Amino acid sequence: MSRKLIIDGNAVYELDENCMLKKRLEDAQVDKNLVEEQRRSQENLNEYKRMLRTRQG
């Protein structure tokens, strides 16, 4: 496993780079899913507006 030590004054932190990479990839997937969900919501809203316009016409 790849680990990194960070020394900050008297504090020492050990980072597991594999774990950090996994977390970053999970966060990126969550962001991607959120963007896709927002896109679908906008499409649904647009479709609803089109439907209302055709009923009024």
C-alpha cells in the first residue's frame, strides 16, 4: 500500500493514498450522477412546459 506521512508542527498524519484515490473516484461518480439527475429533471420540466403550451394552443 502507498502511504504518505505529513508532519505539521508536532502533529503527524499518515495518509493512505489508495484510500484517498478510491474516495476521489466515488465522489466523482456521485457528482456525475447528480449532473445526470439534474439534466433529466430539466428535460422533464421542458416536456411538461411543451405539454402545457399544446393544451393552451
